[in-house]
Amino acid sequence: MIWKFKKQHDTVFVDKDSAVLELEGSANVILSPSLYWVQKRALPVKSLREVRPLLESLFEDILPDGHYSYVAYKEGDEYLLFAYQDKEILDILAQKGIPSSKINAVYFAQNELASLDEPKKINDESVIALKDGIVILLPKKFIKTESPLDVSNVPLSKKSISLKQFGHIVNEKSLYSLVALLVVMILLVGSEYIITQHKANSFQTQREELFSSYGLKPTMFQNKALLKKYEAIFKSQTKLRALLAEALSMKLPSGVKLKVVSYKNKKLKLEYSGVKKGEEHLIKEALQKRHFSPTKEHFKSGIWYVEFQL
């Protein structure tokens, strides 16, 4: 499928699965969330200049191997942090019919589509939506919408990025001018760099001390896995306590007694003695009213055996 744009500087949305475009002029490109990584964080710093040296370390537990560029923007009391691979994006844009010569400016969907009022379809498989202030992609099967994303009239911000291209030829005069400029910049910001570097090291040290004091794992990935494990344990134990409380406090038919309670491998087993045929259903219905449904049960010789999977 070929899409044609006739006037210069059309605004286009590009995803990894976008169709090939045919442009007569240059275009403003809004990058899909599939082409970058983003975090929204509160940081103990006062300015963007202090944030930039921290960006690589803030993404180290998230990004796969690769060569990344980073950029940050202040949003209220928090910061939006971005990481992206210049070469990967340039290659994908070229595949979609947008070589570097036809790129007017490049933007993140996070900055340009943050005012989405409802999910929008970008292709037959995916939709773009806003969740907790972050622009994300979701499988279309989870959100039923046929409203297509139209960026042709989106008012663009001033938050464009420059994609680095390698192999530029620099003449001698330009090289000398660049070196002179770098020397001046180093002299002007050298002391501030040292202070910022100290803050970065302090930030890293504080994180390591926090992890150590609470016996946490060295990476966020490991800690998230540990959290899921303990959340599952907590959920199981909470259900076990509630089920035991209900079983022990339940008013039983005359002559019926709860004789055996055992728990092993997330299975709670109860044995009721003195149960007359049909009375087991009364106990079962009382438990089900509290949303406790047995996974196994059988009745034998006046004893009702029942098991719950937790």
C-alpha cells in the first residue's frame, strides 16, 4: 500500500509496522513508542543540565545492548527521559520511504500526542493510547477502536530531536573552529561538570546503599521479579487466612465436626465427620457464599473430604 503526500512538510506517524510512504517533499516525522524508550521520573536535581549526565545510568537496567542517544525534558515537577538508537531509526525511516534527505524534523509521540482523548488505531494490529501520562502501543485485540490516528493537523512542539549520522566530512577550518569552541566550553563548564559528576556518583551510591540496607537484588529487573514472588505469596496467605477463619467460625449442622485441617503445596484440606448424606452441600454452599469454591471433594462413610487450591 502506497500513501502519497503532495505538499512539503507533511506530518507523518511512523511505526516499525507502518506502510511504505511516497513523499514528494520533506516531512515532519512523529516516532511511534516502538522506536524509543521513555521514563517519567522525579529526580533530586534542579535543572536539565544536571539530569543529562545521569541518563545512561537511569536506563542501564532497561535497555538491550546497543548504541543509544539520550534526551530529557522537564514536565512539572518530573522529568521525561528518552533513549533511542539513531541508526535503527534512520534505517527504519529509509525503509518506509523517508531517507534522511526528506526528514524535516523528528519528534517523539510522547511529546506530540500526550493530549490523546481516546485510543487510536495505527494499523490492523495495534492502537496508540495514553496511560498514566505515557503514550503507549497496545494490541488492538485489547482495545476495540476503529478510529484511525490522524496526525496531519497535530500542532507540533519545539521538542524535536536530531538523528546522528556518521561519516560526515569535516574540513580543516571547521575542525579548528570546533576545537576552539570545545576548549571554551570545557573552561566554562568544567567546574559544573565536576559537581554534576559528584551528584551522579552520590545518586548511584545512595541507590546501592538503599538496595543493601533492605537486602534487595542489585538490579531493578531482579527486584521486580522478587516483588511479584512476594505479592503472590501474600495473596495466597491472605486467602488461606480468610478461608480458615470462615471454616473455623462456620455454624455446622448438629453432630457435624471439623476434624482435620491440613495445608501443603498451596492446598488446604478439610475433613468433616458426622456428615449425613446431603449435609455436605449445606457446608459447601455456605463457603461458596464467601467466594470459596472447593477444587476437589468427595463423601464417604459420614466423612466429607474437601480440598481448596490457593
